[in-house]
Amino acid sequence: MQQNHDVAILVVAAGRGVRAGGGDLPKQYRPLAGRSVLAHTLEGLAEGLPAARILPVIHRDDETLFATTRAELSDAALRQLAAPVFGGATRQESVRSGLEALAGAGDAPEIVLIHDAARPFCSPALIMRAVQAARDKLAAIPGILLTDTVKQIDLGGPDDSLIVATPARQSLRAVQTPQAFRFNLILAGHRQAAENGATDLTDDAAIIEWMGGKVHIFEGDRNNMKITTPDDFATAESRLLSDLPDIRTGQGYDVHALGEGDHVWLGGVKIAHDRGLIGHSDADVLSHAITDALFGALAEGDIGSHFPPSDPQWKGADSSIFLRVAAQRVRERGGMIAHIDATVVCERPKVGPHRDAIRTRLAEITGCSLDRIAVKATTSEKLGFTGREEGIAALALATVRLPL
């Protein structure tokens, strides 16, 4: 097999995914076992073809959602990821936008794989079959044998329950992505289709067929499911969690003294106050406790061993840096953050009015879905150093799931 520097993977992620449920959130950004569907897809593609360029095509309204997905990816995947381009009103327009972006980058690839964002189980073996098929056949798509008998019904007639034909299933295939092409061939096809008003072609193979070209089938993968319905989400999450059977819990505790200042940082949120927390960094006691809990769950020391207070580079540092690194370590070990439960102990400021903002910010930093972040607050009934308002304490529990 040749090196993969001449291969690009175009990921179509501009759809709305209304059949999957989830309200207004497009299905590719819905949480699935701790990360968005799109994050799982991008991570799997990067692992399957480590030298390929990966170009996401997203909806113009989804830049913020995509930024959150980026935060969920490993450093290795981020190195392969190109800046996203905006798609169009149809899948066909979105693919053409991605192809044109690759063509305009100055070093167009020899091979392009075109993959749906909602297929997060694309295996390395399937990816390599796709690359080889494009090299050998110019245009090829993965397909799987049908196990059920297929019936054709009289959809346009007076009785749409009437069976009119039984195609021989031996000659039929259910097709998947990634679909694989020589880049110049599929780019020319999309350009010709657009110029001639052929805008209703259902997949990229249909573009080549419309041109009169030949498209070949290579072996697909039954595990390469497409997430379309709410039931698909349940199935996919069950599969992902079954791969992470090592469940661990870590605890974290931190204290910072109150001194002069006009604000405190809690969970990455700046809260106005008549005093400030004192520390080598920004003294975000809540973020520090959660960071320690994550490192504890991984048995990888504590925040001080990773970010020593004796190191001047951390003077006044934003504590989201520490927390983001801890969350990234979970992902680098192939795991997920299942839940974070944290408590702030102080008389003032009141945390309740800021709870939702803190949870949202912690979700952004850690790459977790909001429903996996719990933040509570309590006083110490005027007892102890927190009761005397000499400082603020925070406690945290983090549950992570890892592969064995």
C-alpha cells in the first residue's frame, strides 16, 4: 500500500438530521457516549488513515457547534483536520463545495474519500479497502449483501401496499460511505452535473453513473451503521459504551484563600465579588478540583505534578488550560468522561445565579455534553475558614470510562 499523503477525506456534516430527533440540534452534533457523533466520526477517520487530510463540510450556522466538536478531538486528529468549509442546500452542493476547496488548496489529492458525518463506526480496514479500490477502479463504493428479501411496491398507483416485483437480492447491495474516487474524476463529475442542472443525484456514485462512467462495489462493513433514527442513537451508544468497560472514579479537593480583588473565577466563569481568590494561577478553585478528580481517575498524579506552582509559566494562567489537558488525557487513552459532580463551599458569592453558565463553560472545556456536568453549592453554616469567608473550597468527583 502506498503512503496516504495523497489522500483526502471529505466529511459531509452540513445536514439537519431531523429524523433523528433531538429538537433543533443537528444529529451530527448530538452527544453520543460523551462526545458528539461528528467527533466520533472524525476521530475514527483520523485513526484509520493517520496521514490523510480531513476536510469537514459544515452548515453555515454551525460554526459554534463545530468549535465545540473540535474541543472533543485528540491532538493527533486535530493535526489532520483542515478548517471547515460551508456546504449548500443539498448534499450534492455540499460535496461540491468541499471538492472545490480541496482543488483550490494548491495540492489537490490523488484520492478522495467522501464520508457521511453520521457514520461513526468506519473501521481502519474499511478505509484502507476504500483507498485501494479508488486506486484500482477509479470510482468505487462499499456495499453489503442484503439478507432480507426485497419487494417493490406500486408507490405511484392507487394502492401503495401492492407488491409489483421481487428483485433478486443476489444482485442488490446496500451501499455505504466512504465512497472512493480519483479526485479529478469526481470533481469533474460534480462540476458537469451542476452546469447541466442535474441536482437531484442521491450520492456521489450517482454522479459518475450520470456521466456514463463505471462505479465498482467493494466489500462494506455491517458495523458501519448510519445514525438516522432515535433507535439508532440508542444502538450506537450501547456499542460505544461496551468498548469502555473500565469504569473509574477520581476525587478532587482544592482550597484558595480570599484576598484583595473584585472578582473570583469559578469553573471558567468570572464572577463579580468584593474580594478575589489568591493563587499562583487564576485560583479557579472549582476547575482545580475537577482537574484533580480527572487525573485521579486516570491514576496520573495531581494538578501540581502536571503544572507545578514553582513554574513561572503558570503564573496567572487561565485554569481552563489545566482542565482541558486533563480531559484530553482521558481521550488520548481512548476513554470518555462519563460524569462530573462538583460542589463549591462558600458563604459568598452566591453560585446559584451562575450555575448554568458554569456548567456550560465546563462542558465546553472538557468536551462533555451538558447533561454529564453537575455543579452544586453549599455554605458551611458560618463555620470554619469558609464560614468566616477566609477562602473558598471545592470538591469534585469524576467518573471516566476507559478501554481495558
